Amino acid sequence: MSSSLILPEIKVPAHPVWPEKSAAEKQAQKQRIKDLLVQQNAVLVAHYYVDGDLQALAEETGGCVADSLEMARYGTTTDASTLIVCGVRFMGETAKILNPEKTVLMPDLAATCSLDEGCPAEQFTDFCDQYPDHTVVVYANTSAAVKARSDWMVTSGIALPIVKHLASEGKKILWAPDKHLGHYVQKITGADMTFWPGSCVVHEEFKSVALQRLRKLHPDAAVLVHPESPDEIIDQADVIGSTTALIKAVAEMPQEEFIVATDDGIFWKMHQVAPQKKLISAPTAGEGATCESCAHCPWMAMNALDNLETLLKTHGNEIEIDENIRADALKPIQRMLDFAAEHNISGKYKKEAP
Ligand code: 13P
Ligand code: SF4
């Protein structure tokens, strides 16, 4: 790739501190939010990494809790006129691109993602122009403008089969922005791939030697790894996959203990599907480390009951996208959704009937 590429420095915010609440206060607040959702014909579309109270509320009110693939798909299947996306900004943008007639709101529009921030559209366009004979495949964690310059969008849950399919057609692939996921996909598929050098500040922090030590302490535990993690972490995994794949592993594998290398917001759903199993966070830089070293995405943490209630009262924080960009960004997303439908690939864990 071009050596002249100088990427922006990512400013990682501190985790927001939300006021403590008693169970009764929380219950009352959840009820007020439920009433507002009904009055406004709104549904919650939440990611597995957000606060457990939000995931529970989304489920209790008929919304969706899922990975980025299913979050994208879900908005197109509901009759609600307002989608409230509890996650990070690219998820809200994808919902708006697919559902221009719906109002798409987010508790905090500043909730971004280091992959998205580290792949500015203008530089990305120059990069693509250097490889005119390549098929451009971008990860969901990108801006609408970057998607608009791409041929395909993928999420972690569908990247492998899509790249396999493109490789079988003899396509050379330009991949952006997550280099770790890209290297993993290349290793499995053998595809001809050129990489943008982005990474996730949360997954980047998992530490290889500390993980080896932890595995020795828990020899019976299965190691579950999201493929945004560095290669040395992926190499130690028993299961590598999207958030949905990791939840499925906890629910269906025989092990009683799991070492989990992804954002610990996922523990809420893992506990729900397998309450008796023990979950251990894979080690990061440890105590005293910076905020990005805590296995919890600071941008996902910007979603909470408090700003959700404020949002429903004020109707701010609407996602808006330029129509030309939206129309171009729709094509790679729709391609992915059509591929998912054709190959029966889902982004939500459903328990198999016994
Ligand atoms: P999933 O699509 O696997 O949920 O991943 C989204 C994400 O941002 C992980 O950091
Ligand atoms: Fe982005 Fe990483 Fe946060 Fe996922 S966990 S939203 S990839 S910064």
C-alpha cells in the first residue's frame, strides 16, 4: 500500500460515567421509556456491546439486539417509523441508508468507532484510485462516504463467505479498514488482498503473553476471539467469529468456562443464553491502563438509559445523509444483504429447537 498514507490520530474519549440508580428508579425509568417508544412508534436496535439495561429494554419492547449484520437487516423488516440505534454511528448510518423514509436517531451522535475515524473518505478514495483493477470491500465500520466508494460491504459475520466468493471469481480485493480482520480473512480464503492499515482500539489491546498465561490457569476453558483482534490473539482461539458466533459458542459448546477476547458488553447476552457458564475477559494491559485497555468500547458506552430517555423527549440526534452518498452507499450494503439472504446467513443468535 502507499507509503505516503498518513492516517489521522484517533482521539479516544474517556468512558462516560452515568449516575448510579436504585433498582426502583431504573424500573420507573424503563417504564417511561417504554411508554415513549409506543407513543412515537419507535423501536430500539441495539448492539451486543451496549449496556445490558439497553439490551434488555430492546428485547422487552420488541426491538432487536444483534450484531452489525442483523442490525442492518432489522430496520428493513419493522413497521416502526423511528429506529433508535443504540450502538455506534456507522450502525445508525447504515440504518438510514437502508431506510431513508424512517427517522433514525441515536442516543449520542458522537459515538463513533476507531476504524471509521481512521479511514477518512478523501484519503480512502485516493487509495482506491491506486488500485483500479481491485474490487473494493469495506467493513461495516466505515462512514457512508467510504461505503459509497466501495463495491461490497461486509460485517465480521459474513466477510469470509463473501471474500471466498469474490476470490472464486478471480477478483483481487482492496480491503478496508480493519487490517486484523483482513489478515484473518486472507489466511482462511487465500484471496489476493491489499489492506488499509486500520484497527480497533479495543481489540488491539488484548495481550498475547498474558493470554497464554491465563489459558494455563484455565486449561479447560475455550478461547473465543473476535477477528478484530491481533493475529497473536487469533492464533490462540478455539473459536473465531462475529459477536453472534461467539454467543452461539458459549450457548452450544460443552465447556463450562470461556475466555472471551471481545468487548465485555457481550457478557450480558452470553449470561442470558448460558447462565451457568463462567466467562473470563481476555487480558488487556491491565490495572492502571488507559481507557482503551479495558475491553469495553468507550463509544459503545455512550449509550445509556439516561440519554435514551432524553432523546425520546427532545427528538434530537437524527442521522442525516446526503442523498447522492446514500444512493451510492446503498449498493454495497444491499449486495451484502442479498448475499446473506441467498446463503441463509443470520446475525442474531437463535437457540435451535431441541
Ligand atoms: P459484529 O458485527 O461482530 O457485532 O462486530 C461489530 C463491532 O464493531 C465489533 O467491534
Ligand atoms: Fe469500533 Fe472497536 Fe468500538 Fe467495535 S469495539 S465499535 S470496532 S472501536
